[in-house]
Amino acid sequence: MKNKNELSYKELKMTCPPNLFKFDTTEDLESIQSGIGQDRGIKALEFGLQVDVKGYNLYLEGPSRSWKNHVY
């Protein structure tokens, strides 16, 4: 029996109409050189990368299938 708060996979999918964007492909966009709204995380990462101690590790976590899911 379906719970009243349970969503189907179709209800979880979000699509954007193509005419919403003002470019044809992402190659038309300027490259972003910094994080968007991630200032605190970027500062923490920069700090962690400067630590030069044997056995020191960085663990980054983010949404699955994103560049952030790596252990350094």
C-alpha cells in the first residue's frame, strides 16, 4: 500500500523546457572559476590541502554522481 507521503519515481523527475536557456550548448558558456555558494567549503578544502602531515586525509562528500565524491 502506498504511503500518502510516498512519491513515485516519475514525481521525482524534474525537467526544464529548453527555451528557458539562452544558449545552445554548454560550450557556449563562460567557464566558472570558483564555487557557487561554497565559500566555507572551498576555504576548508584549501586549508586541508596545505596540511603536510603523514596520515592526514581529506574526505569530501556531496551529491552522488558529482565531482565531490572522492577521497584525497
